Amino acid sequence: MVVNCVAYRSDGSRIGDVGIDAISDVLQEPDTFVWVGLHEPDAALLLKLQEEFDLHDLAIEDAQSAHQRTKIEAYGNSLFIVVQTAQLESGHIAFGETHIFLGARYLVTVRHGASLSYAPARRSCEHTPDLLSLGPSYGLYSVLDFIVDNLMPIVRDFREELQELEQDIFAASFNRDTVRRLYDMQRDLMTLRLAVSPLQDVISQLVRLHPQLIPDELRAYFRDVHDHVTRVNDAISAMREMLTAAISVNLSLVTFGQNEVMKKLAGWAAMLAAPTLITSWYGMNFTHMPELAEAWSYPVIIGVVICVVGGIYLALKRAKWL
């Protein structure tokens, strides 16, 4: 459950790994802060962290359940942030959550569900100690930037898959699997958009508010993350519109193809109806039908039928029904 727990000095240098029980001892030393990374912790561990960092009861209650909306809450001199995360697994998006506690001398990340490790974000911070010296808020920036940067490849993969499906989309025959895949992609992107859109407001607050935790030197970095989130949100919206258009085009082409088949069937039915109508005329059993007694009646009727059917065929051919 504890992925890592590392102490840092105020100059951004790494002191080393510490145990959960030793956090309070580290914080007694001046000019230090702690970065804790957890993955699906149990209630006992969260209560231990609450004791070490004096976290708010409501924040701990939210962190215990992995079904929170994207939000930012201020509790005294600390922040509690919930961010939705996403990963592409077997062509579908798996969603998770990250709960973040930020204080003047601590940063705690709690991962639930589908989420990559934040070890790369931590290494990036440790390679720039001059920025990490600004405090745990720089670690918060690195984590948020890491989460947002992992969203764009998902949209890019969906766009590439849509390009691969174009041949099936423009096929005249109906393919249920193609429409189902397009619908699944649109549903996943809608859920992803619901996760990304609120993140814009969260980061906007980090850019403008909470001066006690976010130094002015870092606001430009959070603005950069906000720009990335906006770009991802715009890409998701554009992709959803493309998927909607693709579904409409596919269904329109299928409908057009079915109409063409119905036109051909109606044309052949019209040609068959003509001789049926003519020949049924002589099945009425009237006594006075003088042409029935003539020797030329049969070949004339055959010729009339051929001419009528041929005329109908030419008319339908000209109208492109056949």
C-alpha cells in the first residue's frame, strides 16, 4: 500500500526514505517536507497519515472511497484534490482516481484503480532540486502534469483507430461490429470528458488562489498544465464530433444501400406485374371476347407483353433504378 515515503530538505535535496511512523520525527526538524505515495491504502493506514499530518476528517473519509468527482477542497492550511486518471487497456479506457493532500510541509498521493505510478514525476522533481526547493507544491505540479500528459495519447490512439475503421465506415453493407465499436469509443470519450472538464477549474484555482501553498514562482507552471488540460479537452470534443459524424455517415450509407436494393426489387416487380396484368385480362371468362377466336391473337399478345416489359425496363434503366 505504501509505494514510497521520502523526506526532502528545503533546498530540494533528498534526505532519504522514511517509515510512516517516522514522519512526525522528520517534520520536527526545520526546513524539511515529506512526499508520500500510496496505492489503494486501507483505513488504518489513512488514519495513521491523518494522525501524522493532522488531515481533516472529511478529506480522509473521501480518500477511503474511490468514487469521488474531480474537485479541490481547502481545509485550513491544506488542500485536498481529487483527480480522475485514465489508461487505455485492450482498446477501452479504464478509469481511476488520485486523491492528493497538499500542505506546507507534505504531499500525499493516494491512487485508486487504473493509474500509472508517479515515480517518473518524482524523479523529474529530484533532477531539478532548485524547483523542488519551492516546496511540496512543485511535486503537486509534477503529478498533475504527469496525469494530464498521459491523457493525450489516449485521444491520439482513438483517432488512429478511427482512421483504421474508415474503410468499414464507408462500406455499403451494414457491419454491426463497426457501429458497436464507434459507439463504445464515443461512450469512453464522453466519460473521459466528464473527468477532464472539471480539472480545468481545479488547476485554474491553483493558478489564482491559495497563496499560502502555491508560491508565485510556480503559478506559471500550473498555467502550463491548464493549457495542456484545455488542449486535451478540445481534442476530446473534436474526437467525439468525428465519431458522431462517422456513425451518421455509416448509417446513412447503409440506408442508401438498402434503398438501392429496394429500387431494384421494385423495378423487377413492375416488369413482372405488366405481363401478369395483361394475361389475367383473358381469365375473366366473358363470352364476347372476339380476339380470342383469331389465329394471330397469341403472337400479338406475346409481342405486346414484350414491348410493355421492354418499355418499362428502358424507363427504369434511364431512371437508374436498374
